[in-house]
Amino acid sequence: MKKINYVKFTLDLLMAVTMVLLFNKRVLGGLTFHEIAGLGLAVAFLTHVLLNVQWVKRVTLKLFDKKLPWGTRFGYLLNLLLLATMTFIMVSGIFVSRVVFPNIQVSNERWFQMLHISLSFFVLALIGIHVGLHWKWVVNVWNKMLSVKAQPWFGMAAKLATVALLLFGGYEMYTTNFVSRLASTGSILTGQTSGGMEGGMKSDRPAMAANGQMPAGGFHRDGGEGFHKEGGEGGGQSVNPLGVITTYTGIMGVFVIITYYLTKLRSRKKARAV
């Protein structure tokens, strides 16, 4: 196996871990880590795109070719959507920055704050679908890196792990209101959510205190997710890094599993039709 695949795998793994950690801004030092790690994720994402630029070129040239497999075309469009949404998250993150870019002021900052958050949940689902489409590649690289040889019990263990992850991920989706957060993206984009487009050209950015914390009455991310006024209902979400990783990796895993088995089912139907 080419060494570049090991580089891609390691980069993708680091990106995934960083991405899920960003879902709670109180993790690993708070907002400072959140913003710096977010910038690091942006650089890693651009590197990921560059490492796969040859594939992008090949598929772009054949995009309207009827012989191009459905899976390849779907993966290409999914990647375009990921590029667009990730770019917006990066840009909006800069717009609402409190630590790295505190002097940047934009109109309708509240709208950017809310869309920055809701799109992050949407991107988590897209990443899960993306990984599901390439799950065989992930497993192959993992086995090669660790020199893992197939064992008779692997199949049963994988099935049990799949069921456990589906149950756990489904539970975490319920406890984090994941579906409603996904649904909020459309209403925020159209300005139909309360406060989403209010304020006109006025920014509702509060001043940063000397200790780097948001002042009372300002906007903060409740439980690490979503901006709410101080004094509102707080989220009891764990700020333990491992807890955050487990929660959002579990949610991502639901989309990985569903995508993988849908792809597998489609391949079987296609093989039978031949």
C-alpha cells in the first residue's frame, strides 16, 4: 500500500478528532483552544483537498459521462457540499471570533453565530456519510498499518459493535437534540428563526473581559453548543474531552453505518441484476 494512504488516513483521523472536540468550546482550555484548533482544522481540510486534487480533476472531467459510476458521482457532489459548508463554517468562525480575530466586526453577527453552529451539526452528518462511502478503504488502511490479520470471530464482533454503536449513537442524537439542530439550519438560512436576522447592521458582539471570558449578559455557547443569553437554561454536557469525542463520534458513526450498509445493499442489487 502506498505511504500516501497512511498520510491521508492519519490526517483524516486527526481532523475527525479535532472536529468533534470543537462541539464543546469549554474543552481543553475553552475558547482559545476552540478557535486555534478551528484554524488548524481549516488548514488540515485544505491539505486533505490538495492530497485528493488528482481524483477531483479526473471526476470533474467525466462528471457528465454516463459511464461514470453512480457512487463516484454522488461522492463528488458530497465533497462539493462538504467544501462549501466547511468553508462557510471557517469564514463565519473568523467573523464571530473572540480570541484570534477579536477586532473583526460584521453585520448580523448573531446570524453568523447561529448558522456557524447549526451547519457544524450538518457537516458532522456529511462527514459520517463521507466516511461510510469509504469505509472499506478505512478498514484496509487500518489493518495494513497495524498488520492485523483477519480472524474467524471478526465478523461477529463487527456486527455486535455495529449494533452497539447504532444504539449509542441514536441515544446521543436524542440527548443532544441533533435532529432539531439539523432542522434549524434551513430556518436560520431563511431568517425565520427568532433573532436570526435581527439587528440590521448592528453587531451584538459583547466585549471580551480581561481574563478571556465572556461578560455577564453576553452571548456564550451553552454547554459548548449554541449561543444563548447568560442565565438561560444550561446544558449539563460533559466537558471531559473523552466524553465529547465519544458523544459526537457516536453520532457520526450512525451516519457511517447507515451509508455503508445502504451502499453495500445497492452493490448487491446491482450484482444480481447483471
